[in-house]
Amino acid sequence: MTNETENRQQSDEETLSSEGGAPVREEKVHQLDEAGSSTGAATHVVGKRKDYLEWYDFFMSAAYCASLRSKDPSTQVGACIVNRKNRIVALGYNGMPNGCSDDSLPWNRTADDQLNTKYPYVCHAEMNAILNKTTFDLADCTCFVLLFPCNECAKLIIQAGITKVVYISDKYHDKFEFRASRKLFQMAGVELVQYTPKQKKIVIDFDKIPL
Ligand SMILES: [Zn+2]
């Protein structure tokens, strides 16, 4: 069994940090005796919410939300980079470089001339996240990304010092660029985890927020 296979089987083990372990809040229920004075005898324990998002689902949701910004009609990818304290330090999605109009450049996947496809121009989500980081460096960070990184992004991830990649889709597993990225990650010792979110559907309904 390869390391990667093992990693795929590993679920969200909360390796970034534990779930906090905040103390359960207790509410004293003061009971009145017949004379009307408080005895403070009973204690009613209020537990925490059970359906909160787990860390991995949260970070993957952030990556997914970032992907919604992509103008690419065929592939929308988001990346979310997290440090060891579970802080998000970078977000990115695939798009054309700054100052290069995404109305003027092509979004085609195929064309007679490669220059008329999107490939020479688009910045991938991982690249944008790394370049848009809000921290000094990304050493020992984890990159959550919807799609397994290509070889160009693998180089950036490795050079940035990111030591773990958590991804959902591996649909290009056998393509040249992805075989190359896998090779680089393995050589550099980057941990690879294919993750299946525990919460399959997360609905954002702004109408639920009271005005
Ligand atoms: Zn890439």
C-alpha cells in the first residue's frame, strides 16, 4: 500500500489541531422553595451544537466558495491554505492574470492555435492563493484544493514550503502533468490526502440572517 493510498483512507483526523474542547456552558436553574427563596439546587447543562462544520469541511468549503469567483466556463477550482493553527492564510481561484482582461483572452479548451486556448494564460487556484498569501511565508501549511494540483502548481507548493495537500477530485490522475506532480510531491515529501467531505451539501442561505 502506498503512502497516498493510506492517506486516502484516512479521514479527517483533525491533524491540524483538536476540536478545541471548550468547556460545556452550565446554566444554573434557581429553584424557588415554598418560601420563595432561591435554593440553586438543580443544574441544567447546555451542550454545544452537534452539526457544526468540521475543520476539513470548513476549509474545503472556503476553497469551494473561492472557486465560485472563477470566470472559467469549464473548470472552477478554489484553493485554501491553512497554517498549523487552523488559520486561513490564503485563498485563490483560477483566473487570468491581473490587468489581463478575462473578456479579451480566450476560454477555449481547444483551438487550431494553442494561443487561442486558455491554457497559456490562466493562473491556477494554487498559484493565486500562494501569491495572495496574507502571511510572511507558508512553511508547514496545508493546501486544501478541489482538484489535485498540476505539475506547475506542485512546483509552487513545494517551493512555498507547503507540506500537505488535501484534495477532492483526482480526475486527471493519469495525465502527464499530474503524474509529474505526483512524482514531485513524493520526492519532496509532501503529504497527499484525498478527502471526501463529511457534509455533502452545505447550503448558504442569506435569507436566514435576520435583518
Ligand atoms: Zn495548476
